[in-house]
Amino acid sequence: MSINAGIRDILKGAVRFIDDLSEPGMLHALTVRSTVPRGRIVSLTVPKLPPEVIAIRAEDIPGANKLQAYYTHMPVLAASEVNYIGEPVLLLAGPDERQLEELSAEVLLEIEELPPKFSFLDHEQSQIGLQRRIERGSPEAAFAEAFQIVEGEYQTGPQEHYYSDPQGAFVTWENETMVIHSSTQWPYHVLKTVSEVLGVPKKGLAVCVPQTGVSLDGKLWFPSLVAAHAALAAQAARKPVKLAYSREEDFRFTTKRSPTHISHRTALDREGNPIAMQIRIHIDTGAYPLLSQEMLDRICIASTGAYRCDNILIESEAIRTKKPPLGA
């Protein structure tokens, strides 16, 4: 389906978002989050819950408390420490959304705060999550012989992925198969993540992607986290569960495009041909550097533009900060 056709369907009301899905007797799920950017979890006290409400902590996860993308992973629920404001620490599920909101306000989360680092430019060595270095020819010698050197610094900020529907997941059953409805661009990643988190075979799971029109890159790996949360609640309650983020929750706590800073030096000969390039690249990955390897590889490949140059030095770093995870 083309983008224009997807937009037309949205405007005509011909698509069903995750929040449009429901079943009789389903539960709603709510995420309780860290209110500090960095710290050690001292205690997590849940109020007495009515029988129709369940709570899920990190220690209640039956499988692996891990979401992995490429070679990096993050916890599904924070167990001993938190690394950004909004990191999930607890799930509540019950039939009444208002009741869940009231109960979440009574959860006592005690955290020993630690100094956070927010800057990816003024960073420490411990913040470096990944490095790439590419050298070809003799750039230093070429710069020494240059007729002219052109220099510049370029910076991009984070960018919101303003997709049609906020992040969400709806989990139900068809016979003995758990069916996960997720507006994701990576359905097989949802399947793999939920299988590992629940500790169940993939053959007992199915992923259904609603036709929701236009999707953007915020729907790569992040829907797998939301789906895992909804699946945990559904498995514990043995009932259908819907976890739908509000637009505000989506803006504040979900992944955005990584900010970047690039410094570029180009040595030119008398005819204006580039004879050497020296490029330094920094990207902000947020608290967990998911996709950082892929992003560094691609930005390094693209950093010389369309120019042929025999002498190149490219140095790049992915920097961890205490912000929500940032990505493609």
C-alpha cells in the first residue's frame, strides 16, 4: 500500500488502531515508571490490590528480562537500577483504567539517585557504547599538502516519530495460541521478544499487524517492548489485555531519532578536488544503545557523500546518556 493510500484510509476512518480493539472481559494494562534519570532501586512497594488487579515486577518475568536488537539489549522491566526518567519498573493490569491510575499513584518506588549524564558531546569514557574507525590512504600527509582546507560542524537534534497511533499492544487467545496485535514494522522481532520474555515456544504465538496506514521508524523495535508488557499481563491473568499509550506518554518515554554531531574537514587541491577528509561523528543513543551498530555503520558509509577521496579518516562514537533510548 502506498503512503497516500494509507493516509486516505485513515481520513476515511477505514483503519483500526490498537486502541480500537477490544474483547469482553479484557483487562487494561498500565506502566509504572521511574521518576528519576539514574539510580539504584532500594524498594518497590505495591499497595494492597483488589482481586481483579494484578501486578508484575521484574522478578515475575518467567523467561528472560531482556529485549535485544542486533547485539545490544535492555531490560523489559528495571530490576535493580533505572537509567532514564520513564523506565518501566512495574505493570498493573485490571478491568478499570481509572482504578489502575489511582493504584499506580500509591506505588512507592524508593530509588537511591546517582548523578546522571545528559550530554553526548561533553562525555566521559564510560559513556562510550560503541566506536567505529575507518582509515584509508595517508590523510595526515594529504592535509599537509592541501591548497585549501574547508571545515564545518553540523548538528541534528532528536526528532519525534509522529505516527498515526501511539504505541500499544492488544493480546488475546485463539484456542491455545496467544495472538499479539502490534502496530510494528518488525513483527518477527515482536514474536522473538515475547517468546523469550514469556519463556514459551514461538509456535504458540502469533503476531497480527493491523493496517494502520503510515508508519515511521519509531515502530521498529519499541513495539516489541510494549507487546512483551501486554503479553506478560495476559499470561498472568489468562485474559485478553490491552496496553495503549496516551499521546503524552508516547511523546515522553518512547524512542526518538538520535541527535548527532558531525565535524568535517576536507582538504582540496588547486582544482577544488577533495584529496583528504577527516570526519568525527558522535550520536546520542540514550540509556540503551539499541541499533547503535547499524546507525554508526550507515552514517560512516554516508559521511563522505558522493565524492571519491583516496585519503580518509572517519572516527565515530555512540554515546550513552540518561535519556529514553534513541534510535534510527
